[in-house]
Amino acid sequence: MNSGQRNEGLPPTYSPAEVAEALDCSEWWVKEQARRRRIPFIRGGSGYRFTRAHVEEIFNIFEERPDQVNAPEAKGISTRRRTVVAFDVPTAQLKARRPRRARNAA
């Protein structure tokens, strides 16, 4: 049986290097995530392998969506916090130390 007939009907699989290129990360990271069971994979005789469905699921796992509660409103309102300074509160005056080398020399 030649190699062309061997994989007929089976989905193609991808190496960690190919998945890393698609995710724009390192091959080590992909292998580490698979080792820690954070992403789906197939373990074959040649190490970790990934199907197209696995890669799509990995994209979904690491996708981040904006939080609707913290999303800024479309109005022109500034989201910058304003700091209120109380002028009637006494502040402590800081005094710089002498450098360590000057303290040890004396």
C-alpha cells in the first residue's frame, strides 16, 4: 500500500510547528499547552497531532471578547478618573537619606 492510499478518508493532521505558525506563537508553547491538557490534541506515535477541528477549538478557547459591563459608552464622555485632592489635610514632608557610601565613610 502506498502512502497516498494510507490516509484516504482520514482528516489531515497538523504538527505543533504548523499550529504554532497559525497561532503566531512558539512550538514549545503549543506542546506545553497540550502536555498540560489545556488544548485538544491527538497523541500518536510521532507526538502531538492536531486536526482542523482541534485548531478551531484552540482559537475559540483563547479568544477574548470585550466585557459589556466595562465597555465605554459611545457618548463623548471621558472615562478618565478625576482625583480629588483635599487641601486641608497636612502632608508629610519627605527628607532624602544620605547615600550609603557617604554613611559608611563617616
